[in-house]
Amino acid sequence: MDSQLVENLLASVSQHQRQKNGEQTINRMRARAQNGYWVFQVPVGYRYDRTGGHGKILVRDEPKASILQEALEGYASGRFATQVEVKRFLERQPSWPKDLPNGEIRKQRVYETLTRVIYAGYVEVPNWGVGLREGKHDGLIGLETCEKIQDRLQSTAKAPARKDISEDFPLRGFVLCNDCGKPLTAC
């Protein structure tokens, strides 16, 4: 009986120590985030580099950083009209990491990349109460470019260009049925 009590006490003390260690780790990570440091997995286009006085800090990881910068600036300027065009651009880059075995990138990953303020040189962790603040790392794009991207993402979606437009049917979509009001089709 006494050995079981001792074993239970040791297990409880160990569990308490693990919980305290976890809390302390989260508190230290939160404090670093509040000071403008990124404390999570390295985003594509960056790598961690140990520097004096700062610990690990994000620095550009070439050539991925330049590829991503071109994609972000291209979307902000309208050179890439849609997220799918950004996706195709990134998929054509041999050094860009692919999500799927067939060499494609998920649409969700493109959206997440376009919405991250980390690429503008800022840090934000809403779950920890860390609002938008300037980061200790250099951004790939400016904050103004980042805001243009967010504005484009929140604006109304554009329909993709039709591939079935042909000279054989120049009035497609313009001529309506007199009885039901629906567009006439080729068949």
C-alpha cells in the first residue's frame, strides 16, 4: 500500500512539473512574439539564423524568398489576376516546395501564403493576444503591398476566363429563349 502511495505521489509531482514547464514555455514564446520575434515553424521563404543578442531570427532563404516576393507583388499589382494564377506560377518554380506528389500546391496553401503578415515584416498571434506589431525580421514585401493583397482577397471574386468562347457561337449568352427566358445553347 505504501509503495503505491509513493508511486502515485511521484506520478502527480512529475505531471505537475510537466504542466508547469509547458506553461513556462508558452509564456516565453508569447513574450518573444510580443517583442516582434516569430516563434513558430519557419514560413517558406525564410530560415532561422542565430544572431548575437537576438537568438534565432528569421532571414531570407534564397531562392524561395525571391520567388515568393515576385508572387506576392504580382498578385498585389494585378499581374496575377487570381489565386490560381499565383498557384500556377509557384508550381512552375523547381525550387518551390510542392504539397502533393504530382507536383501541385494546394489552393488553401496559396491563400494562407497570401494572407500572412509575416511576409511584410510583421508579427501577429491573435490566439495569444499579440496584436499586429513590427517584427525583428526583414519583410519580403512592404506593409502597403500586404494591404493591397488583403483588399484584393476581400473584394468580389472575378469569374475565370471562358475557354468555350468560339467564333462559331458569337451570340452565346446574349440570345434568350422567348418562352422561358433562358440562354439558348448550341444543341
